[in-house]
Amino acid sequence: MNDIPQLTELMYAVDTFYFLICGVLVMWMAAGFSMLEAGLVRSKNTAEILTKNIALFAIACTMYLILGYYLMYSSSAGGFLPNLGFLIGGENTVDAITAGGEDAPYYSMRSDFFFQVVFVATAMSIVSGAVAERMKLWAFLAFAVVMTGVIYPVSGYWTWGGGWLAEVGYSDYAGSGIVHLAGAAAALAGVIVLGPRKGKYGKDGSIYAIPGANMPLATLGTFILWMGWFGFNGGSELKLSDAASANNVAQVFVNTNAAAAGGVIAALILAKLWFRKADLTMALNGALAGLVAITADPLSPSAVGASLIGIVGGLIVVAAIVTLDKLKLDDPVGAISVHGVVGIWGVLAVPLTNAEAGFGPQIIGILGIFFWVFVASLIVWLILKAVMGIRVTEEEEYEGVDLTECGMEAYPEFSASKK
């Protein structure tokens, strides 16, 4: 009998440690987004995009600590609006964040917070690439405060926090809709208000490619994201210390990898057939599309099924990138297509392999998350535009936002400017 408490403590320690390590892997995705975006923008905008990525991560962690986590998890189940009682000293259900886990069934609540905080940073990272090369740095960071402190936590409460979407049966294992669609909806609102980069679209409707400066860096970023996604999806099992959970984690890892591989192959083949070239950027986005697609349910499908889900995601992302360009929605890194359009596919794919999910609740979830995040973000973007402006001047855009926003260049030894 004396062995039972020790076994319980060991399982508690294992699950807590697993949660933390998966959180570290998801945190490493911040490096992946940074490298991917730095590779896909022009060299004159590299330092600024890197500044945005490290700053948004810090802001996300701070805002979620002081506000977002409480909004997302301190309310009673089934509601539409989060409980705000903690703002005026009322009780909330997340005080165990500093208690070490006595109220948690099998892991420390501190580890739960750490895992959740890196997710909100991921959602905000999606916005960064879509508005790259023409947005003011401080306007972007001001938006990050609202997005990570309020907008994401509200829809997160609706779903993972036990709110009304959870009550209607919306199913999203690791966040194709909750994280990725939400980030893309915020990005879409920003892109609409911001407008395209100068020289991207001609008056006659022509589209001009603006190549990124560093494809090796973009490829490195994609591999880092691929690696981090094992923590993103694997950690969402929330447990490791029993045989069933361990088997589930293994299945999640295999399916996550299979979907990413399927996305690469599909996007590369479609690009070859469509553009007559093996487009590297499409292959990179294909990998990310496969990962986003499987995130809504990386457990239920077989490995072959996961590959097929990733393949469809890879095909969708190529078509979405081309379509958004035709609509003159300028997204330098394809974030809206990868995380938004394919995020919708991932959510809709869940009932195909999970008998407990239905298309009705999934569609309701998609609409609820998209409209909340898009409308709320649009309002914030418009307020920021009126108060402080969100776009750099045409001259600053031409010179590059590295110098105008950060006062430095990422590659000064290769600068064409004369000293």
C-alpha cells in the first residue's frame, strides 16, 4: 500500500515534466517563425521582422500571465462571456497556478500555464508574417497586447476553457481552429486595413512576385516548426504516464510527421504541374499546411489517413496562395492560406476519422472563432490606424523598415548604400 502514493507522485512528476518539455518544443517554434519570416522577406526588412517576433513572444507571455490565462480558464462551463470577477478581487479557478498542483489531477497547474502560454504566442506569430514589410513596429506590438490578452483568450475560453463551443461539441485536439484559424483571422483583418506592399500589384491586375532574401533561412525555419509541432500536437494529449496515453502520444507523433510529409509532396507536385517549376516556397508552405491540417485531430486517423489529410492540405494551400494574390490580399509568407484556409480544412476533416465529432459543431466552431477574431481584430486595427497609424510611409517602405524602425540592417556588409 505504501507504494501507491509513491507511484502517484512519480506519475505526477512524469506528466508534469512531459508537459513542460512539450511547451519548450512549442516555444522553439518561435525560432521557426522568425527564421521562416526572415527568409521570406526582403533583406532590408529582416531586422524588423526579427524584432517583431521576439517582442511579440515577450508580450504574449506577459499578457497571458496577467490577464489571458484567467479569461480563458476561470469561468464556468457553457458560457459566452468569460468571468471577469478576478479583475475586482473575486475568486477564480486558476489560483493553483502558484500552488504547485494540489488541485490538478495529474500534473502541475504551472506546467499547464507554461504549455498554454506558448500556444498564444504561436497564434500571434501567424500575424507577424502576413503584415510584414509595411507595418509600423509599435502599431503591431500594440495589437499584440490586445490579441494575446483578450481576443485569443475569449475564443479559447469558448473551446478549451469549457465555454459554449465546447458545449455544442466542437472538437479541436490541438488547435487547427482555436490557434491557427484565430491567428489567420487576425492577420486577414490586418492585411485588409493595411493594404498591399508597393509594387506588388499593377493597375492592370498584374501580380508581381517579390522574392524573399534567404531561402536557406526559410527552409531552416520550416524544419524548426516541423520539429516544434511534435510538442504542439504531442503535448495536447496532456498525459504520458500510463500505457494508453503513451500509445496515443506515439500515434500523434507518427501522424503529425506523416501529414507534414504528405503536404510537402502534394504541394511540390501541384506546383510543378501548375507553374512548371518545383517551387521551394510552395513546398515549405505545403509542409506547414500538412501540419496545420492534422492539428485538429492527430490521434484518430491511421498514419495513411493522416498522410491523406496532409496531402489535401498541401493542395489547398497552393490554390489558396494563388487565389489570395488574385484578390490582392498581400501576404508575404502565405500565413493566411496556411493557417486560415488549411486550418478550416483541418477542423472539417475531424469527423472523417473521429466518430465522436460531427460536421455541424465543427462548422459552428469555425464560424464562431473566425467572426469573433476577425471582427474584434478589425476594430482594433482601425483604432490603431486612427490613433497612431499602422503603415510606414512610402519612402520608408522603399528604404526598408530595418533602418526606419530599428536603426540597423540585418546584413550591413552587403548593403548597397554608400557610406
